[in-house]
Amino acid sequence: MQNVIDFADKVISQKDKLSITDGIFLLIQNDKNLMQEYLLLVEREKGGHKTVNKIIGKRVKEKYGLTNADYRNNKPLSTLIKSHQEFL
């Protein structure tokens, strides 16, 4: 039987993988300075928010060494994205 710390780590790691992308976009959305930077990037980048969001999503995957799940989250909490890839 696992101990409480192992169990907590297991639950936390699952939660992080399932909501990390949405959490990143919520962080941007709820931080005035990050939101200003995000909007400047959206304005500057060819393709606008789609390009910026795609690059951010790919960077999250790379940074945390995540693997794509076979499904997307189509109901994110962040209003900056319409959907995002879930990870295993």
C-alpha cells in the first residue's frame, strides 16, 4: 500500500497534466502584465492568437516532457482558448 505522500504526488501529477495548458492560459488571463504582453504578441505575430496559442501549447508540452492524449479539452476555463490538447 502506498503512503500519503506517494498518493498526493500521484494525484497532483495527474491534475497537472490534465489542466496544465488551461492553467497557463488562466495565468496569462488573470495577470495584467502577462495579458498586456500576450495581446502585443497576438497583434505582432502573423496568424494572431492562433499562432501565439499554438506556440504556447507546444512549449508547455516540450517544457514538461508531456505526451499527447487521444482527446482534447473542448471546455477550457480560460477565455483565451477554445480548446487544448490534453496530456498523459
